[in-house]
Amino acid sequence: MKRVIGSVVLGVVLLAGLPLGAVWGADLKAIQTQKTKDIVVTLLSESGQWTPGKNTFVLECTSAATKQPVDVGKVTLSTSMAMPGMAPMLAGATLSPEKTPGRYLGTISFEDRGARQVTVAWDGPAGKGSTQFSVSVR
Ligand SMILES: [Cu+2]
């Protein structure tokens, strides 16, 4: 009986500990893939796009050469939207590392639709780098 309770408890702990990205599994669609010299940055989500309001997504860094996950260390993602006649609208993502190296669970909120200039920067075992690309909030 102790054993059964033990496995039930273990099962619950494992389930609760599963990162959202793992729960999503293969159902994620790419929002954007950006290739740099060494690293490929991919943004993924259930819908494959960002929308106004709060968005949950996965950021993945893989090696451009081997396609394998790369530990890129500390990663930031910031966005900027050019607004005619006013200051650009800025939004940054909150990123937390998942168990897979180079994979992060992110949240970001947008006030409106429109094209964002996205900057992803990393600093860690794979070196220091950054890349910029455009993503439309639809
Ligand atoms: Cu705007």
C-alpha cells in the first residue's frame, strides 16, 4: 500500500512539474524562425501567432550546424513598434528556462495589432549574440 501511495504521489509531482511546453508537445506552430550564423531562434505557440493581450509562447535556440538544442544561457526578447508621431511602443517578454537546453517558456503582452521589431539576445556557453526580425501582432 505504501508503494501505491508512493507512486501516486510521484505521478502527481511529475505531472505538476511538467513545463507547459512539454504539455503542448508537437501541437506548437512556428511564429517565426530566424537563422543567424551559429544559432537558429524559433518562436512557437499553439496558434502560431501573437495577438493583442497576453501571449504565451516558447523560444527555442538550436545550432545552425547540427540542428541540436543549444544552451545559450541568459536570453532576452524585446519588441518595439514604430508609432507615427509618437514614441515607439515597447514590450519585453518574461522568459523562464525549461529542462531542454535552449528552450524557454515566455509570456508577452501587446496593446495593439501591428508589426513589431523583435530583438532576441543571448549570452552564455554558446557565446554572445543577438538577432532582429519582424513579427506581426494579428
Ligand atoms: Cu502600437
